[in-house]
Amino acid sequence: MKQYLDLVKLVLDEGIRKKNRTGIDTISYFGAFYKVDLSEGFPLLTTKQMYWNSLLHEMLWYLSGEDHIRNLRNKTKIWDAWADEDGNLDTAYGHYWRHFPSASKNEKGEWEVKEIDQIQYVIDEIRKNPNSRRLVVTAWEPGNAISSKLPPCHYTYTFNVSNGKLNCHLTQRSGDVALGIPFNLAAYSLLTNIIAQEVDLELGFFAHTIIDAHIYFAEEGSPNEKYDHSRGLLEQLKREPLTLPKLKIAKKPIDELIFEDFELTNYRHHGKIKFEVAV
């Protein structure tokens, strides 16, 4: 996909060398942005092989609202590094999507907390008022973010309806260009497909702002060489993007969807490129 390759080139060409919590330097670019037209096909990268099954299991886990990975880890190990021995996560995106704690004072002036299902809110609001500019979902809870082992990276997104089409804009505080961004792009495009079908709208654009878009970098021969992502990304820049696959979702209510209700067809891709995760 050209938009992704343009992002890679932007960070490599204009990014600056920075240190970070992992101990592996990055090439970092502030304020990257791109958008893709979802009507042109499902934006799963074709310049390397992507793991569709893991991505789909992760999205269904988000929508479940669970705050643990005890079920998810049977399908993918993507969150194992940040969970405790019992599989609990101090920051679980979907838990905040479906159970965000909202505090307000009662008549006695005492604080009371109730849970907000943000996904259901945006679905209901789109149906009632598609022109709303308040279709926001957040996973950023300040108290949690202060203490979390890994506060949300892709922390808020907003839906927008225009000309009968559903658009989605994701804001991400930190984005690993080689590993994370391809999954974020596909995951939120998948979510947009799901919500669009739920509210009977056509597909519009997915747009993505990445505040710190970065590529892990280490010189050849250095102790951290295996964490270098630049060489794999340079290989992708040599590859010609292929035609995007198509996605079909069974016509079922959002909370009844299961893995078998999704069909990805005509996914053609170049070979695998391995990137080590800098934890």
C-alpha cells in the first residue's frame, strides 16, 4: 500500500535519532498523517505477509471488553509481554471501550462511578444523529495511564459520517512503524467495517495521526542489531504493492460476531519480514 510506504520513507528521510525507554534508539518523526479509502479494498499490507487471524482475534477481544488475555492467549501471544502471570492487563483497550469509568457527584456531593459502553454509544448516536461531531471513543484514563506498564498507544478514535459513508480517524501517541502501525491500520479499518455494517453505512476513509512515528534502529554489528527495523523496511520499499484483498462480514449484530463470520479473500502478498519487538 502506497500510503504506508510513503510513511516509511517520510520517517527514514526526515526523522531524528532519539533514545527511549526500551534502550533501543529510534528514528522518530513528529506528527505523521495518512489516510486510505476503504472502498478500494481492505488495507492489509501486501509488501510483507500479515497475520490476519491474529489481528481478527485481537479485534474480537477488544470488542468483548475483557480486561485479561486468558482467552486471547489461546489464539495469539501478542499481549503476553505486558500481562501478569494470571493474564491480567492493567491497560486493556477493549475494557475501556466497553466499560469506561465515568465519575460524577450525587445529590449528597459524593462521587459515584458508572461504566460507559462507548461502542454502543457511538452506534446509537450514529443512528440518531449521523451528523454528530461527538462520536469519540477513548482508551486513555489518566489514573491508569500514570501507573500502567504500557499506557494505550492508539488511545482515541472518532467516527464521522459524510455522504452516507462512515469515516474513522485514529490518534496514536506512539507508533512502531514496522510492527505496530500495519496492525493498527488494519485493526481500525476492520472496526470501521464492523461499525459501518452495524449502522447500514457505506465505507469511507480511515485516517491516522501518529504523534511519535518511529523506526527502531541499530547499527550493523552492534549488540542491538537484531532490533534494527530499518533494513527490513528498506526491503519493503523495493517491493511493489499488490491489489488489496476484500473483506466480507456476516450480517449479524456486533456483539454476536465470531471469528468464523469474517471472510478475507484474494490476499496476495510478498514474503515475510521478521522484526524483533523492543519491549
